[in-house]
Amino acid sequence: MAAPLLQGFIVKVFLEANILIDGGESFLLKGGSSGVLLIHGFTGLPAELFLLGQFLNRAGFTVHCHRLAGHGTDENDLMRTTKDDWFNSVLDGFFILRGVCDQIFVVGHSMGGLLTLKLASERSVDKIVTLAAPIFIDDGLGLKNLPPKEFCGNACIVQPRKKLNDVPQAANDVYKKMPLISVHELLSLIDDVKNLLPNVTAPILIMHGEEDHTAQPRSARYIMDNVGSRTKKVITVPNSGHLLPLDENRDFVFEEILDFLRS
């Protein structure tokens, strides 16, 4: 009798320690044989890409957004994960979509754009899109004051973000705190991706907001100049910030993505 009771206790504790935020769950929208893998950003969650997912699904694509490890729950989960855990989540989503689709396109926002580039450097994908991928972080975020990794421990900083209107409610439920040790993992991922860019050969659309105060807009030009793809295009979105899939110009962003995937 002891073993079943213990097993039930273990399952209960595990579930309570990983309770998802509403909108933190992965989503799969069934469509045709062409699939789009959506990859959300650092401290974000799949809900941030749900409007884009619906748009592409209405256009006939099967769309999957896979929750990255440590995201969509709480900051303590995030600080226990690494860049490798995040990429393994991307691989999980990729293999799910590859099992049901003949073509695979990948669209990543912010850190999801970095993971998109890493995926394309290691796996065969048909086309990729990066949205506000942060090769260079804005100086105003104070990275020069980031303590060495070994001194970060469980330290977090408050992560302010204004509430967005006309978006899924869950898209506003991002982490309010950012673990400093996780910032080091993000910076390490950036360094990895810089080295991997020549290995990316899939056709690529690079989009960046002109008013992005998180990822410097010059990040887009760096990707353009260093990626190995023969077919590549940069679009700078006027009057837009970092949250391209959610801001007031998202319809323009969505249409450009669709045109690129169909071309």
C-alpha cells in the first residue's frame, strides 16, 4: 500500500510546483500540410504569439507554439533552466510539427528569434522569420551592472511592462521579475548564435521595430550581414517597439510574414 500512496504524493507535488499561468500552455492549431513553429521570447509565454498563430492558421497552416522550459509558470522555474533546456523545448516542438507536416517554417520572437536561428543551423527547415531578435541589447537595460554569474544566486530584478490592450489577456501575464542568472544564459545564447549564423542557409525574413528599446535595431543588420542564407530580407517596422506580434502595427507584421512564407 505504501508505494501507490507515495507515487500519488510525488505526482501531486510535481503538479503543484509547475502550475501554468493561463495562456502558458503550448498550443497546436490544425491546418494543412505546411506547418509553422512559433517560438516565444525570454520570460514570455505562448499566448504572446496566439494572435499570429490564429492568423497563419486561417491562412491554411498548421501552427504549433511550444512552451519553453521554465516559462509560463514562475520565476523560480526559469532560474533552474538553461539555454540548452530552452533549445530542447524548441526541438520538442519541431519534432511534433515534423510528425504531421511536410514543410516546416519557423517564426521566433525576441529570444525565440535566436532559438529559431540556432534551430535552422542544426535542422532542415524551409524558411525562417526572426522578430526583434536581440543580437545587441539596448544600453538602457543596464547590462553593464549585471553581477558575474557566480554572484547572481536567486537574485531577480523587477521587469516593468505596460499593460497591452486588444490582446489575449494572458499575453499580459509575463513574469514580473527577471532572474539575473537567466540573463547570463540569454547572453550566452546570443554568443552561440553569433557563431552559428554562417551555418544558417534557409531563406530568412528579419523584422525589427524602429523604436525597439529592448533589442537594438542594429541587431537586424548584423543578422543580415552574417547569416549564410542566399535569400534574405530585412524589414524595419516604423513606429513599432519590441513586441511586434502584439503592438498596433501587428497586422502589417502578420501580412509580411504570410507573404514571405507563401513566396
